[in-house]
Amino acid sequence: MAAEDKKQPIVIKRVIKKAGHHGGAWKIAFADFAVAMMAFFLLLWILGMTDDRQKAAISEYFQNPSAAMGISPTPPYPTEGDGASPSIIDFEGTIDMDRAEEMAREQDEERLESLMEVLEEALDKSQALEPFKDQLLLDITPEGLRIQIVDRENRPMFDLGSDRLLNYSQAILRELGAIINAVPNRVTITGHTDARPFPSADYTNWELSTDRANAARRALVAGGMESDKVGRVMGLGSTVLFNRDNPQDPINRRISIIVMNKEAEDAMYETTAVEYDGGDTSPF
């Protein structure tokens, strides 16, 4: 019997445990939902605490279009020396509107500086602009990027005493219109004359400078600039001379285009609102 007992087969029993039906995956999903709801209500709270001007500054900050075609977008914020990115929301959860507006201004300045670089490059490479680079003057002013197209002694922009643009003047303005349209900023267009009195008593340098500014506006739009980018068109006659020492210098006859920064655009709208309703600066 002892020998038979030793020959008995060994049976191995395998027990397979099935997973239960009540796992913890739903807890993770619920936690994600709770975090999303907290973020949503935080956003509503921030929006409720800001006025229209602050909302506009935030919107301008997050809208980061390219400065011009072929130009990389401006970084959304400047980096500090340690590489850390400043935040417009402090540790107490309140939004720093001064910082947001400062970022918007810095972004605006960088966009206009980039546009100026694009224009300077175009003056060197564009077949339409390169021959007339001595008549195109670029500079940054407190109102924005100023582009001045001036007359030369033997190369005027307009027919004498007329608002009709010469062919090459139209080519310059159309080329500028396509480039300016690449930025969201609005523009003002101003016409200037020299101090020579106009021979007609019914049509003076005031009318001539205004008509020439409008002729420039039409050429810019024909070149691809959207018509609603024009904020103001005006003629200043001979009141703002380029060469004060020689009021009759042809360089005083010019078209000035200012690609406005945000501050200048806001000031323009505030002035318009005061003129319209006699003191209420609200745009509505």
C-alpha cells in the first residue's frame, strides 16, 4: 500500500479571481470635473471684477498676431533675468491690471518696431519702393510709426495744384497699403503743403491738403489695406512745415501716415466722443 500511495497524482488547483465591478476610475473623472468647474467659476469671478477698459487690455494681451507677413509672432510676455515668466495674476488670486496693460503696450511697441523693420527691408528689396527710398521717411513717434512720403524738386507726388497722384506715387502707396494691412493697428492720414499761396480764393492749401490725404487713402485701400483701418483723414495746409527755415521747400509737400499705437487710438476715440456729445467721454 505504501508503494501505491506514492504513485497518486498531484492535483494543482488554480483559483482565478475576477475583478470587482466597483473600481476607482470614476473618482478620477469626478476630480477632473471638479477642477474644471473651479476654473470656470474662477474665470467668471475675474470677469465680474474687471471693467470694460481692463477687459480690453486683457483681450489685447492675448491677441498676439504677427507683426507682418513673414514675421514670427511676438512672444506673449517678456522674460525676466531668471527666465521666469511674470504673471498677471498674483498669489492672492487678484488680477494685476497695471501689469496686463503694460504687457499690451510692450507688445504694441514691438509690433510697430517690427513693422518698421519690414518697411525698411522693403525699401531695399521692393522694385516699387527702392527707387524712391529717399522720399520715404520712417520714425517712431509718441503716436506710433510715422511714414512720410515727401516731394522732391524734380519728383513730386501730385500734379501741380492737384490731388491727382502720379503713377509712381500710386505704386508707392499701394505697396505700403499691403504691408500696413498686416498689423491690426489703425492709421491716420494727413496731407501737408508748402507755404506758397494757392492762386484760387475759393480753393486754398487747406482744401488741397485734405483732398491729397483722401487720394492717398484711396491708393492705400486699392493696395490691400482694409478701409475700416482708417481712423482719421485730415489736411493741415502749411501749418506744420517739415523745413521751417524754408517754408517753400518742396519737402514740405508731403503725406504723413501714422500707424497708431493703442494709446493714440484710445485718445482719438475719447476726443471724438467729447466732440460728439459735449463732454461725455463714453463711446456709446
